Amino acid sequence: MAPTKTPLKTVTRSAKFRGLVGFLAFLAVWEILPVAGVLPARYFPPFHEVLAAMALNLASPIFWQSVLYTTEAWFLGLTIAFVAAALVGLILGSIPILWRYTESTIEFLRPIPSVALIPLAVLMFGIDVKSALLLIVYAAFWQILIQILYGVKDVDPVALDTARVYGLGRWSRIRYVSWPTALPYAITGFRLGASVALVLAVTAELVIGNPGIGHQVALAQSAMALPEMYSLVITAGIMGVLVNILARFIERKALGWHQSTRSGA
């Protein structure tokens, strides 16, 4: 007798339900432990206090302005990083001699943590948004560049030879052969870079003092307004979830023609 297959939608709903139950259990533990005295309520306020602080934030224009500042820095930095990485990746991947001369430099620069550039960013731009953009672009650029390089190297040599036989120039081959092959890799890099860009945006605001959610977290911490601080940290987490949802949406739209997207639909 053949085994019965569980519908994919049923499995997905079950996984989401278990995830919701686990999340609610986490919130219950967060509420109970400080109230019971297991955790010091001075540093770990119960969840209902954090929720009340979040409700106050939602009614505050300063809160929404901070969210807007963080979103703008994230979007601008990620856009610059993606465009730059796409151009550099396509050029280096399509011209082997350039790749041979730059590979060691890329492997040296890529592991440098973006936070190590904070002193340089402050010296160059102070607390201007440009200092945050420097960190965001630097961090997201490598995530996207490496993926695009992998994609260009994955181009079928037969397809390139066929394009040459039909008289396509280098840029036409990049546009019609290399880029479609590298696009799934580029979108993966975009998804990774989007999360990293948000992390660096909040980090820059927290450490440098740029306006945004991170700066509000630092102000709440210095004033010992811990429920507000935790509510702002949760806000940053919610923004991260929304960024991931947006990246997945863009991936489905940009790769609707691709087998991986159609098979996962």
C-alpha cells in the first residue's frame, strides 16, 4: 500500500502554527520570569511593560521619524551597494584578466568588519548620514558581489561561444547571456545584503549617533528607560522581518521565470 502524502499547504500551516505557539510561549516566559523574581525586573522588565512602552511609541512622531531615518539609510545604502556590486561583478566575472589581478585584493578586503570603519566614517563625515552609508554600502557590497561573481562563473561556455558565433559583442554577451544566468545569484546576494544593511544602519545609529532607531535605543539606555529600550529593540527586529519579507517578494517577482521559483510556488 502506497504511503499517503501530506499536502504541502497542510505542512506549511502546521509549521506556522507551531512557530506561533513557540513565540507565544517565549512571550509568556518573558512575562513570568521577571514577575516571579527569577530575573531582576530592573533590567528585564515584564513584557506587559514593554508592550505599554511600544504603544506609547506608536503615538510618538519622534518614533516614526526615527523609523523613517533608519529606513531611508537602509534603502539608499542597499541600492548603492547593489548597483555597484552588479557592475563590478559583471565586469570582473566577464574579463578573466581583471579577476586574476583583483582576486587577492577582494579576498583581503571582504573579511574586514564594517564596524572597524566607524572611526574612519566619523573622521570623514561626523554624525552625518554619510557615515552610516559608508558602513552599510561596505557591508552589503561584498555580500552581493560574491554572489554575482559566482553567477557569472556559472555561465554555460557553450552559450557564450554561441553568442560569439552570432556576432554579439562583449557587452551584448553580458546583457543577454551572463546577466540572466547571474540574476538568481544577484537576488540571493540582495536578500543577504538587505539584512546586513539593516544591521549596519542600526549599528551606525547606535554607535555614531546618526538619527534613527539605533540612536533612540542609545538614548533610552542612557536614561535607564528599559521598557522603552526593549520596545525599540523589538521594533528593529520587526523591521528585520519586514525586510526579509520584502526581499522574498522581490525574489519571487524578479525570478518568476526561473525554475527554482516556479518549483517552490
